Amino acid sequence: MKRFVILLTALLLLCCGQQTASADGPYHFGFKKSKNGQLASINEEGFKDVLKKNEAIFLGDTSRKELYLTFDNGYENGFTPKILDVLKEKKVPAAFFLTGHYVKDKPELVTRMLTEGHLVGNHSWSHPDMTQISDQQLKEELDKVKKAVSDTASRQVTMKFVRPPRGIFSNRTLALSRAEGYVSVFWSIAYKDWDVNGQRGADYAYRQVMSQLHPGAVILLHSISRDNTEALGRIIDGARQQGYEFKSLDAMTVRNY
């Protein structure tokens, strides 16, 4: 009997340990796309509390027709200058999440982003799975990008936002990022735009984004996409025709989960 109790206790502890690890993550961000103006929602309810606990961004103020335009820049594919041209012409603010490779490779574009009033966010130095590195390594990944951007700008650049590479996160990584002064930014509008060999035309990109529009949306686009670049002006105009206003992430006052 005593042996049975010991075995049962061990099994319960093992089970509880597995549940604790699962509750912490890792998670891969996923969401249910908006349709007909309805709000996007998180597929995996298990990590909603983790986002809220760590004050991460998924949605803005869903009572207002506001949009937040964000780009991930892992490397340059020749399209960012045109993207910046369109944003300047349309007077739209955006946030660009940069890797270390991008900052080193295209300092002139980083400078232009900052000069033209856009936010530069942290996308890590080497684009690792943050959940698989140590606390110290995570800090170094973020610090190196911030320093490189500041060196490029020849001034101390305030960097408040981070986007976890590949959307992979855990309670630990979000908490550490928050402790370093960052707000983790996810998204509520996205589509498969990162495959440079699978571009399907500007009309396709336009339909993908416009079909998902909803109040308070954080839009994720990849700057390496030709489709995004060619559709961007139409997307901005189309959204504005529907009464939407583009705002900067640092102007977000309400976050909904």
C-alpha cells in the first residue's frame, strides 16, 4: 500500500509538472481571421491570459475604426524604399520590426524610417526561437538591435516595441521582454505574404487585407513581399474610404483581448 501511494504521488507530481510547463508555453501565435468586419479572435484560448498578464498587444481599441500598420523586416528584398514612399505620400505612420541583419545591411533605410517619423521595433538580433534561449541570451538579442539602431542614428533611439520572431513565445519570454522595457506586439490581420516564391499579385494582397479589416486591428505585413508593396496604396485608400484611420502604435490607448 505504501509503495502504491508513493507511485501515485510521483505520477501526480509528474502530471502537474507537465501542466505547468504547458501553461507557460511555448506557444505559436495564432488567431481566427476577421470576416465581415467582425473582430479577429485568438484560436488558442490557453495563451490569452499570458498575453494579457504581460500587457502584449494583439488588438487596439475595438470601439474605434483605428488601424495599426506594422512591417517585419528580416532582410531587404528591394521593396522597402517604395513602401516608405507610399507611406510618406499617404501620410501614414508605421512600425518596422528589424533584425540585426537588416540594421547592419541597410543602415540608410533604418535612418530613413526614423527620419520620416516611423517607429523602429525590435525583432531580435538573429531571429531565434526566444523560448529556446536563456534569459541572458534573450536580453543580448534585444540589446544588440537597440544599440545598432542607436549607432546607426547617431543618437539614443527609444525602442518600446518587440515582435517575437516567428510569433513563438512563452510567459517567460514575454515577461523578460517586458522587464527590459518592451511591449510585445502580435497582430490581428495577416496572411501568407512572406513566401517570395509564392507571390500572387497585388489584387490578391489587397483582397486578403481588406477582407480582414476590423476596428483596432494590428496589421502584419512583410516588407519582402512584392504583392504588399504594389497593393499598399490601394489598401490605405480603401481602408480610409471605409472610415478607418491609421495610427501609430505608441498612440494606442486601449488593448482588447
